[in-house]
Amino acid sequence: HQRVGTPLDAPPEALAQVARKVLREAFLSAELGLSGANFLVAETGTLALMENEGNIRLSTSLPRVHVAFVGLEKLLPRFADLALFLPLTARAATGQRLSTFVSLIQGPAREGEEGPEEVHVVLVDHGRTALLQDPEAWETLRCLRCGACLNACPVYRQTGGHPYGYVYSGPIGAVLDPGLLSLEEAYPLPYASTLCGACYEACPVRIPIPRLLLTWRHRAVAEGLTPAWEGAAMKAFRQVMASPALYRLFSKALRGLPLPQDLLPLLKAWTEGRGPLKPSPKPFHELWKELEEAEGGP
């Protein structure tokens, strides 16, 4: 509305037509088009781009100059490898046999052809070679960027991608960002997981994301990046859980009492949009014992 003057009550169809007109004019007048690439073939220099909308094809074919930024992990040795990776990515990403548009770009347009006059490929490292040398975290670079782990992740489905604060979000972002940025900058991300393993089950190349999440968590603790109170709380929790007597004592003391969420900043932040936290009247082990007794078990 503010940029192109569409009415506030314009129907979706009208908005789509306006967007089509405005964007098409921008594409036709652009001198330079930027793109990424799903894969880059070392054998032939071929850029492979997959999409379902056609906007990438406009960006790479209409402007006079095309510049593609490609991460080092997108390199494939042989052209024949595309026969495996293109359908594999499409199935994992959208359930298709192949994306609607697949562009294979092997240089500028030849004489008599339409297309860019210049094609430039920029290989992006940005921490990838260092990550490749990490014996505990290199498997992150196998990622196809299909998004299957994002769709499967219960945390991502609730929060979306913006809270991750970087280009790569979801489970793969939680294990890739600490390697590409720095652990000090991205150490909270590996904690944005329930460790349920749904991401691993959905991943077409079987990246061990749950193990990688634990790897980055261990490193964050070892480097002293986590809050001091967290370490003290975990030690106390371990002592209570390791002692049946202490566990029963604390369980009975806290049973039925509302937690002081107004006194604890973390609990207050949690309850701003939720109801008050309150322990269950009966812990699980008592409920299980009653169930066994009712069924005549041991």
C-alpha cells in the first residue's frame, strides 16, 4: 500500500497483479541479477538452480550481468551427480519428483542466444573450510537446504525462522550457524531443540543433527559461555535426582505449591504469555505405582 499505492481493501488477486507488474518492470530494467545456486558442478562449471515460481530464472536471464554466490559445500564433482541430487532435493523439500523450473547455466549467452552477457561465480567460504576440518561437526556441510528438518521440528513450527537471527534457521541452522559465525555469537541456538530426533528422521542425507546439537552444547559449557547459575542449577538437579531420599523430600515440599514466577526473572518471562506454573499434585512415579497396584503388578 505505502510503496505502490494499492488500496487497503484490495483482494489478493489484485495484489498479485500489481506485484507482477511492478516486479516485471524491475526485472526488465535491471542491469545485474544476483542468485545463489543449489549446486555447482566442478566438472563442467554448471550452475544448477531449482524453483517453482520462475523468479530466479528472471534474475539470471534478463539482466546483462548475472552474479551467482555459491557456498563451497554446494560443489558436486560430476555433471552426472545432478541426476541424483536434483530429484532428492525436490522430494525432500516439496514432495515433487522434480522442481517446476530447473535452470542449468553454463556461462553467458552464446551468439544468437538470449541471456546475460556476463556470468560470474563467487565461491563463498565464510568459515566452511574450517568447519570441514572439524572432526565432530563437518557433517553439517552435507546439507542440501531442502528444509525438511524445519518442517519436522516442533520448535521451529512454533517460533518460525526469525528468532534464530541468521540466514540459516531451524535444526540445521542451530548446528550450522555456530560453525559459520562463532560459538560465542551463536551458542544459544543449539539449545533451541527438544532433541526429539524428528530432524534426523526427515533429513534425506542423514545429518546427525541431535548429536551435533549436543556437541555444540558441550563446547559452549566447556568454553564458559553458558550462565554460571545454569551450571549450579544442573549440579543441584543431579544431586537431587541421584538420591531417592532427596527427590522425595523436594517432591513433597513443592507439591501443589505455585512456583514464585514473579520472583524469578526466567519464570516471569515464561509466564508473560502463559498461565502460572504449578507442579502436578502427584509425581509420575506415584501414578505409575498406583497403576501397577491396580493391575496387580509388582
